[in-house]
Amino acid sequence: MHKLRENSNNLVSLLVEDESQCQELSVYLTESFGNETRIDYGTGHEMAFAFFLIGLLKLKVLSSQDFKSIVLRVFYEYLKLARKLQVTYKMEPAGSHGVWSLDDFQFLPFIFGSAQMIGNQQIEPSNFVEETFIERFKDENLFFNCLKFIISIKRGPFAEHSNQLWNISMVQSWNKINSGLIKMYMAEVLEKFPVAQHILFGDLIKITPK
């Protein structure tokens, strides 16, 4: 983390010329990998990386034509690195609600992965708790990829260690799961003060009163 903080400005300046915008993006980038003091990681850190990508989109470093690659390549590589840090340093979940939360560390890949599944007639939501389906689709879908990581680090019945996900498997369609997760993300992450208080608002990510 110390090296990232030292070099983030130089890294971002390769993509962004404006000094103020460069500094703003650097903060989002350095906040994306957890807290080095508490040694924890949570959805707020994941959100910081999303803001970093949104900033690049606003500056036209990335475009709408890159959406698929942003999620399936850039975000997925970030996810793999975040998991490596979580396991290597035994990071604690930041602000986790235990088995009643969606996941100890991540949220966005469940939204992206459920969006991938919309229109899929072969895999019902009730199937995603079955290990055979998890193994089969873990490399091609972010939702199943997250499930694979969960069962690799947790023990016991799925319904016990991931109760919220177990409940979601009862939903009738992937479309409803996706829309429900988006609403849940708004309510449980973006609109939660313990998370929002750490957001740096600036030229790229602005705050406007309701």
C-alpha cells in the first residue's frame, strides 16, 4: 500500500494530464485495496475502484465501447488481486454483517454476474447454490466466480455461511435478481453514511443534495 501511495500519481499521470483530476483519481486508486492500518477490506474499497473507472470514463480515457472489457477484464483482474490480498494478509471484512450480508468483501461482481445471466434459459437461479454449476461456470461468469471463492474459504452448509445468497436463489428470474441487487447496493452501500463518509467528492465524482 505504501508503494502504491507513493507511485499512484505517476501511474495515473500516464493517462490524465490535469493535476487536480490526477490527484482525485489517485485517491480512488489507492483506496481500492483496503485499509493498511486496520488490515481490512470491504465494499467501500471496491466502490473506490469503481469510482476510479468511472473517472476514466468521464475523462474519455475509456468509452462506452469498452464496457464489456472494463467489467470482464479490468474489473476481473482487480477482483483477483483484491482476493489475493484478502487471503495473503488475512484481511478482515470492513463493516461486515456476517452471514446476513451478501458477501464479506464484494458486491459489484454479483451485480455484473447476474446481468450476464439475464436471458439465460438454461440456468435457473435455484441452480447457483449447487457446486456442480459453480464449477462449470466459475470461469465464464462473475456471479459464479464469486460463489466459487466463497465456498473455497468458508466451511459448512451454504445456507448457513451465506444466508443472504441462499435466499436470493429462491428468486424466480435473473432479471429480478439483478434489479434487486442494484437496489440493495444503493441502500446498503451508496446510501450508508459509514461508507459514504469516506468518499472523496471532486471534479469527477460530485455530490448533489436530493
